Amino acid sequence: MIDLCAIARLESHTYFEPNTGCWIFSGCWGKDGYGKISFNGKSIRVHQAAYAIFHGRLRRGHEVDHSCCCRACWNPAHLQGVTRCTNMHRVFSRRRAARQVA
């Protein structure tokens, strides 16, 4: 079930980036560079809350990956549940590709 109150709170602190399709959170931030929001009585990362709202619970052993590579994004179309191994592989592949372009 979609939590309309949580979505409204997220949207009130969001810039919708037309070029990338990213939904950029502009509210509170944690030291780790991810947006934070209170969700179900806990302070969690915005992208994790968005994943839970739109996709449901993550499978055991999975974490949320941004296909857009933007930590501030919470667009559900840009979020995937993947294993830690897959997420780390993607992170290093993206960094390697960025270095080759520069």
C-alpha cells in the first residue's frame, strides 16, 4: 500500500530534474551524503523509504541501488533492489567508466 503522507513529505522537499528524470531530495542530509526522512517511526535514507513505498520490502541480502548514480534521487524508476556484490560491482564499474571518459 502506498503511503500518501510519506510521498507528500518527500515531494515537499523535492526538485524534479527534467533532463535526467531524477527526483532530487533537498531536505535533511546524513553525514553519508544521503537524504534522511522519518518513516514508520525511524530515521532512514530517502531512497530506502521510496523503495519501500513503491516496490515493497527488499529481499533478504539486498540493498537499494540508484541506476542513475545520484545519491539524492528517489525516483522509484531509478531504484533497484540488488545484492551487495552487484551494487559494489556497479559502483566500481561506473567509477572506472568515468575515469576513462575524463
